[in-house]
Amino acid sequence: MSTITDQHYIDKILQGDANAFAVLVDRYKDMIFTLSIKMIKNREEAEEVAQDTFIKAYNSLVKFKGDSKFSTWIYKIAYNTCLDRLKKNKKEDNNISIDEFSAHLIKTMDTALSALEDKERKQTIQNCLNLLPSEENFLLTLFYFEDQSLEEIGKVMNINTNNVKVKLFRSRQKLAVILKNQLEPEIIECYERK
């Protein structure tokens, strides 16, 4: 990424240089699409949501005050656009009961993950993340893959930091259950081969 700040391009756009927006689109298009597909879980619709996000961001750029990073602001637009699309489509999310969760599962999960190769582990985690409800997938992606702080995530999702912590905790619990269910058959199969 270039060392020229987002604010430089925002200023150019606000001064009438519409072409400067292409730089911001190029910087954030991959992440906006990734976040959209995690929530929408449909490639074509995620592409539409990503396009809608950039249109909304461009049309609302005068409202960007710089109180937060531009990335936080545009992620919030993407998040809200995804929520609108989900409401419109009335899609049902898969819900995992957190009653199945225990500290033992975390230990089992960590042991199983360390047995997998790094590439397989990343793919397994990504597959398991995709089984989570959209909002939880989005939250974990922002926290672990985009290194967004709890405060930044709170701004994106329009909730306070304590709610982010609670949602993050519950999302981790659900992910642990999914990982356990996905990994146990692989572990059993591995021992059966020996």
C-alpha cells in the first residue's frame, strides 16, 4: 500500500477529482468483498454489496469527518449494506448452540489444529468460519484477519466495546464447537490408519 494517506485522496475527491476515488477502491476492494462474502455467503450478491458499498461511500464522502480511520468508516458501510441485503433476502443463519462448548473443547481443538499442516489449518479455519452466522463470521474476520481493535469493531458494528467483547467470546465458543465437529473425524481417521 502506498504511503500516501487515505485522507489525501479524500481531499482530492472533495475538491472535484473523482478519479482519485479509484485509489481508495483499489485499496479496499478485496477486503470489502471478503467481508461481504462472509456475511452474504453468495458470490454474486457479495459483489453487488461491495459495489453498493463503494457507491454509498462515494456519495457520503462529505460526511466522513475523520473521527475514525477511513477503513473503519467504509467497513461500517459494508456491514450495514450486508445487513440490509440479508434482511431483504430473509436468509436464515445456521445457529450453533454454545451449550456444547467447554474448556475441554478448546484444548481438543488446539491439539487437533497443531497436528494439521499450516495451509490445511488455515483452510479448515476458513471453512469453519463460513459455517458461522454472518455477523459472527464478520466479527472474527475483522478481529483476527484485519487486526481491527475492539473499539474499531464497535464503530463498524455500531455497538459498544463491551458488547464486542461478549460477541467475540460467544463467536469463539461457536467456532470451537464447529472446529471440534470438523476436526474430530480427521483425528479419528488419522489414528485408524496407524
